[in-house]
Amino acid sequence: MTPADIFDAALVSRYDTRGPRYTSYPTADRFHPGFGAGEHQRALRTRAAAPLSLYLHIPFCPSPCFYCGCHREITRQPEHIRHYLDSLAQEIALKAAMLENPEAVVQVHFGGGSPTFLTTEQLAQVVSVLRAHFRFAPTVEMSIEADPRNLDAMDLGTLSNIGFNRISIGVQDFDPVVQSAINRHQSYAQTEQIIKSARRAGFDSVSLDLIYGLPYQEPERFDVTLNQVVELNPDRVALYSYAHLPGRFKAQRRIPVDALPHPDAKLRLLAQAVARLTTADYRHIGMDHFAKPHDSLAIALLEGRLHRNFQGYSTLGGCDLIGLGVSAISQIGSCYAQNTKDLKDYTACLNQRDLPIRRGIALTREDLLRQDVIQQLMCQGRVAYDDIRARHGIDFSAYFTDELRALGSAAADGLVRITTKALEVTPQGRYLLRAVAFPFDAYLNRNPTTTSHSRLI
């Protein structure tokens, strides 16, 4: 059986429901305002020793991409960006000073928005502020989300000199008809130039983002995009499902609903992409991520080191994550905290030297147990009962009797194997990891809020 044959479209369709993506547990919709700046400060001051991962949110974009569900600010005013970077520097200094155990930073990620909408001088300034307040490990994974429309070949060399060694490039679709419908015009030539420049500049990994289910996507034209992506030969491909939630994301109201592929057509687009990528020697990591065998993500999967956080799949687990910037989320020990999503509120807090935290959650022992199980499922595809007993002191089969019973249909459909020693996800089940994890989500089962979540496909 080839990797492409593992994808069972009919089976995937039966499990196509709404639910969390489990970049955290509990998921961000369970955060509450009762956890605020004071609680986050105590978490920073009392944290156990652990390496640090830094996430910086750069919200600015010059124009809206209609499909986007990220927190972003549309601006062409340079002074808005300068004021924001001043506030960001204040937050960096404030949080760094609160750390009781300032271990080395091993990972940095710039997300957005469009981080590359900043000039290379501004990006260098932010990294300089980080290095002034945090101790960096000798080797740091530094990644940045990039828009080829505001980058050139010279910028890639500068980014490499600043310290960036991984780059994620938004593509979505090369079809000009689709691009017009989503307000993102980006040529193949632009993207190819940036990838070649990144290779020459010495970037360790190049990733491309695709979206299936966009308006006017059709198999014949989507196949052209897939062939172009394979020709570009990125190390990783993220293949995201378009989630049409116009009630939450205003820009999506400009997408004509009747131009969106119906569910069966969307599923065929996914099957088409899976077949093309896996036959081009991309390994399916889990959910919507694919990587070449040499890539560190594929190696981490083989070695059992794969981790999942707010940036998706990662090779570095066991870190405390410090979120910096508007809307950014931190994970410190057993606490999550999210910054305000309001730019004016963010700036006002930091001008008063207050943390801009607006909600979060402190995890209970029960939360930590279920977080561990869901993390194992999402990353390793396997939960060993003895390991859970050793870490949490429970008999897995007895404790999770109802959850294992709820997975009975998934077992009958060949998505999981339930043995006396472990719960194992099959290769077919890795496309439906979210559905396998749902029974272990106590919040979802007690109080479903699935209307705010995306569908599995």
C-alpha cells in the first residue's frame, strides 16, 4: 500500500465535524478573564527550570487576504509600526525581568500578520532587543513567516545574518482566478525567487503553506498549483483547510459563498493534494503537515520527539513559551495566558508598565493528565498506558473507560487500535487525529462550542 492509498476519502468524510486543532489543551476558547496579569507574573517568577521558546506576533499587513483568520492590522502608516515596536520592546524587557529562572532561548518564531512587512532593519532591531534581555543558546531555531510580495533576494541574506534559519512562505494557491477571489496576487516567479534566495542564504528549512477549499478551486487548476509546489521542492508543506467563518472574520464576508467548493469537492481537493505530495516523497507528519524525510520534523516524528504548540508541529518540546505582541499566547509551566487583542489596549498597558494579559487559565491535575494524552495522540500517534501511569498515577483503561468506549467506532473503522498496553493511531487515523482526541477533551464533552471551530476537512 502506497502512502497515497492510506488516505480513505469516504472514511474521512464520515468524521468531518467541527472541533479544536489542539495547539493547546485546554483550548484557547476555554481561557477566561479570571486569569490575568498578576497570575501570569507569578507563573513567570515561580517557573521551574526549562528552556525558552519565544513567539513574537507582528500583526501588520498592507492589505487584507480575504481568507485570513489570523489577528492582523491593515496599515500603510509607518508610525503605527514604529509605535508598536516600541511597545513590543517594553513587553520584552518587562517579561524578561520577571523570569526567576532565565534559561537559554532555543527557539524563536515571528508570526503574523506579515512579519516581513517590517523592514530588515526593524526586524534586526527586534532581534537585538531580544538578545539584550534573553540569553540565547549557541544554536537557536529562528523562524519567520514570509510574504514573497514584500521580500527580495537581498532581504534573505540579511535575515540570515540576523539569525533566521527557517522560513515559512505563504502561497495558498497559484491560480490567478483563486488569487483574485481572496485578494492575494502572488506569482510563481516571486515565490521561486524567494525560495532560491533562501537556499543560497543558508536557511535550514523552507516551508510552503497551501489552502484547499478556497473559492473557485477546481481539480484541474489545483493540480497545476500542486505540480508547481513539488517543482519548488520545499522541505515542508502545510496543507490547511479553509475555514469559512464570516461571523468571526469580517474579511471573509467578501468571499462569495457560492464560489466555495461543496464538501465533496473540497474532499476531492484534499485527496488530490495528499496523493501528489506523498508520491513526491513527502512524509505525512499528522493532520495537515508534510515534510521531506531529511527534514527535522520528519526525523522528530520517527524518533518520537514531535511536539505541538501554538505554531503547530515543532521539534522542540519541554520549553516554556513566552508570547510577545498583541494577541500572543504564553505557556509557562501549567498556565496559559493571552495578551489583549486590542492594539490600543496593548500599548496603553505597556506605557504603564503593566502586562497586557487579558485572559488565561491555570491547569488542574485533570487538565495536565488530559493534555498529556492529547499531546501523545497528536504527535506520537500512540499512548502507552504504563507511561501515563508513571507520570500521573492512574490506570489508563479504568480511568478512561468511557473515552475508550467512545472510540469504538473509530477502532471498527481502522483509525485506532485499542490494546491492553496502548492506544495506537493507524496511518489512516493520522488524517483524523483531532477526531481521535475529541473523547479525551473534558471541556468539549461538558460544554461543546464547536460552532467556533473549523471542520476537520
